[in-house]
Amino acid sequence: MHVLTNGKVEISFDEQANPVSLRNLATGREWCSGNCGSLWRIIFEQGIVQEAEALPDRSRIEVEPEAGTLRIRYGGAAAENGTLDFRVEVVIRLDGEQICFDARLENRTANAVLREFQFPLIAGLALRPETALVTGQVCDGFRYPDIPALLDASHTGYMAQDNKAVEFGCLYPGLTAVNCFLLAEAHDTLGFMSFDPTFQNTLHLLRRCGGAVGAVLVKYPFLRPGESAEVAGYRLCPVSGDWHRAADLYRAWCDGWIEIPEKPESVRRMNGWHRLILRHQYGRQLFHYRDLPDILKSGLAAGIDTLFLFGWHAGGHDSCYPEYDFAEDEGGHDELKKQIAAFQAGGGHVILYYNGQLIDTATRFYETAGKRVSVKLPSGREHMEVYPFGGDGTALRQFGSKVFVTACPGSGEWLEILKGLVDKATELGCSGVFFDQLGYRSVPCCDPAHGHRVPFMTAGAAKAEMVKQLRAYVKSRNPEMSFGIEWFNDVTGFHADYIHNIFDSGNPFHCPEFVRYLFPELVTTDRCIRDDRDIERRVNLAIRLGLRSDVEIYRCRALIDETPHYKEYLTRANAFRERNRALILDGRFRDTVGASCDNPKVGFAVFEAGRRCGVILTGGSTAERAEVTVPGGRFTGFDRISGGEAKALSPSRILADLPPLSLILLIFER
């Protein structure tokens, strides 16, 4: 038996270097169910077989204890048809509650490609009924309270080898916001984290094989014969406490490399934006340049001073990218510039939309430069995407009319195209410029002419560098111009002043508190309030999370005037935001840390600003009463959007009565 222990955590391996125990010594929580099998899996390619499994060759393993570390050398890998000369060296050490792993890989085979390295693998987790999976899936987080049920729902039906294992995975960056996932309980949490400065593609994977559930991080080195790689920064973190404690470890690592930019006044002060499409992909003119005064009046009446301007060009939204020609039938450049100037002189702000990676295959640009800068698949063909918007009929949605390729973020030529679009927004006098999809995934490019490794598994890092340079260019043109992107992940997101995020308040597993707690500095919005349904609950949730409002009536096809109930409630909600801006928009979101609430039917969140503390309570469909305690706090008052009352039982203990679908802010000094 080989054991590493430091009084806080302990990990043990048998003589074959298989993990057999993973313990939090403070609580006694054991996360291994016994022999957990091998510490890693390799997926390799050989001949016409593109994916085959190799495990450690048990006859060629050396375990070497060193001062405070274990060094494990694997002299080969065993596959179904024999052994392969893949060399793996693993170094394990302890750092507080973190078990740290680094690995070195060598491909000494003559004709195999080491495609995937799945590590560190705990193939037999000791899960409990209350163990939940918390991930940064999509843009802000999901929490799955029943892991066996999640895996039951993950059968592919036809595409994968479900007879061997059923898998659930989230890919970072671009489809997952952060490079960690957590197995969370009320008093114990096991974090799987990758403190990887290369920001290479990493899959967060749960595997159920037989009756055992395992978890692992997957990297994609694609090592050819004779190549080697070091993959560092893996962490297993069996911490005491709920998911917030594990999230604190990940944030501490991020603090070593993220830079939080100072945001322009137009972003700091906004309550949200009116997101509107002037001309759509299918040719319908929904709004005219001359309508901007009416748009401003409509938004200001609801406390919204910003216009997020889509489809302003001749081709319409999601068409003709990156050829953004002015609509001459609308008055062209001069008319649009005049209307933008008048909008902003009237107290508003205009953010101009561009797409950051789509290239319309029906454009002149595609026929010249587009084919050169586009992402290529292993076959050499281009990766293509479709976004079939529809009008009054069905054919466009069923069959589409537009096909796009995507620009490779490793192409310096593409960055210069985007800079040219910044120039256009600057010349128009816009308050801000926005690039869609620049936080979203990039399919790994296989075009060696771009100068990157093939396949391009660090495209996320390249995209972050591109976004960083694009931000610098925006600020060089106008320091007060805001710069935003869509889709948050931590490698690209902090180069933007704001994020147009994906937000699904109707999904029962949605857990935006995870990423909001990790990165409370983010300025981002809700999404998907598109009509007059379910207004109070969704607006209250956005305020409880410290979000701005994305007003996108009928999918950006109408003004908020078309939804009178939403407009009325949002007007009151924005007045509430203005009264309490210092706490709930400028303050630091702490989720539930720093307060307690005795009623699980009441949602609550803590905000901190200097010595002041606020606790927002939101009620459900029935009236509720809740007792809230803020240790060390002194109650000074409360505010509300509509109904609700609060009274002090002691300086730090408050009794609140919430009518159905209400929101109350309790205010404390510390």
C-alpha cells in the first residue's frame, strides 16, 4: 500500500497503483468505494481504428515514494490486441485540501496516435443519495441532485457503446464556463479541477461502467509517434463544506491570472438593454432606422436606456457576415449615424452587433478570404453551421436558407477583419460594440496553414488572446466604448465589459448561482423573457442573482410596449434597482454565504458592499414567512418591489412576510 497524507486529506494506492481510498480526514468522508481500477485510460488510434482503449500494463508499473510525493512510472499500456509503448509518468503531492497530479506522456509506438488521456480516474466513487453534481455547464451552471438518474437519462440510444459505459460529459472551454466540476453534499464536496494554464479542451466526464460510477478529466493531446507532452495542474479536492468551499479553491487559482477590467460608465449604470432586430434573416423589416426615437422612448419608460442593435445592416440578422453593408433603402450610413447620435443625445446608449466567428458562404468574402481562414475538419472539409430563422411559414425553419463556416481563432487575418468592424462602430459613434459567439466553442481546426497544431486543441486560449487584442483595439479607438461578447467562460470572459449570456430559468437543474458566486464581478443578463408570461418570478430571479435585463420581446421582433404586464413590472423592478444599486448591482454577490434562511421555499442571496450587507428574498406562488439571520449584522431597514413586510426579532434576526411572487431586500450594517 502506498499512502499520501497530511492530516487533512489522504489518498492511498495498492501495489498496482490503483486508487483504493480518497478521504477527507477532517470529516471522515471516504470518496472511493474500494478498488477503483486504474488511475488512467488512454484512447488511441491505430490503422483504421480511430478509438480504442488502453490501460496500464500491470507488469510494468513502478511506484517510487519521495519526500511528500509519489512518483508512478508506467512502462507501457495494455490494449485488447496486445501492449503499446505509451509511457506515462505521474507525480502526486498534497497541498492543504488539494491532491495535486501532474503527468508526462510519451508515444514510443511506431504507428499509433495517443488521442485522449483520461486522468485522474476514480472509477468507483462512493456516492450517497444526497450527492449532487455541480457543473459550469453552458454559461453559468447546472446542479443535478440525482446522479444515477442523470446517467439513466444519458443513454445515447445509437451513437455510443452504452453496453460498455454510459457517459455524461461537459466540454471546457466554450460549452462549460469553468474547468472544474463538483460532487457536492451539505458538509463534504469532492472537486475535480484542472488548473491548466494552456486552457486546452478538457472534458468533464462521469462514466457508469457496470454498477460503478466514476469521474475523470479528459485531455486530447493527439500525440503522434515520437511525440511527448506534459499535462499539469490536475486537482482532486475533498473539502469540508458545501460546493462554495470547493468553488473558493478554483477562484483562488483564477485570481493568479484573470484581470478584471474597469467598465465604462454606460455599462456600470445600465439596468439592461432593449435587444431588437431591425431586419431579419428572412428579409422582414421589423424596425427602421427612423424608429430609433420611438425605441428610446419605449425603453426609458421601463428604466432601460440601452439599445442592443441587431440586424442593422442590409443583409439582415444572421446573414451576409462579415459584410455589414448599410441598408441604403433605410437611408444608409448617414441616416443610421444621425439616428444613433440622436438616441444617445436623448439619454440612451447604442451597442452595435457583429458576429465574431460566422462567415456566410454566400458572400464575396467567403469566396476570397473566408475559405482561407475557416475551420477545417480532419477530412479537410470546412466545419459548417446553420441558424434557420423563419418568418410566417415553415420552409425556412425546416430546410434553411443560410450556411455558415466559422473563422479559426488562430488566424491573424480574421482578427484584422474584426478590427475593421470596430472601426465602423467607432465611426458611427456607438456607445458599445458587441461580438457574438466569442465565448462559445470553436471546433478544433485541422488546417496546418493557420500555423497551429493539428488538431487545434488550444483554440480556446487562442480565442482568448484574440478577444484580449480586440478589447485593446476597442479601447485604443475610444476608451469609453464598451466591449462585449456572448457566452461566458473564464478564459475569454474577463476581457469583456459585459457578457450576453445563455440563461434558462425554466430548467429545473439550472444553477446560475455557481458561476455568479465564482465571478461576481461579471456584468451579464438574464435571457428568454420573450412575452408576457411568468414575469414576476423570472424578473425577481434576475434581481436576486444581480443580473441585468435582456428585453427581447417576441425574440427581438417587438418593443416592450407589446407586453404591458412585463413593462409595468420591469418599470417597478428597475426603480428598485436604482434605489439599491450600490448593493445589488455594484455590490458583491455571495449567494447564500453570510446568512441563513429557515424556509426552503424562499430563495435568498447575500450581497456585500463595504460594511453594508443585503439579503434578497424571493417568494414562490404562495405566501411565505421566513426568518433570516445575518451573524454580526445590524438590521437597518428593507425595500421591496411591491408587497412584503419585515421586522427585527433582534439586530441580526429578521422575520419577513412575502406575498406570492414578491421580492424583499433586507439591509444590514456590519
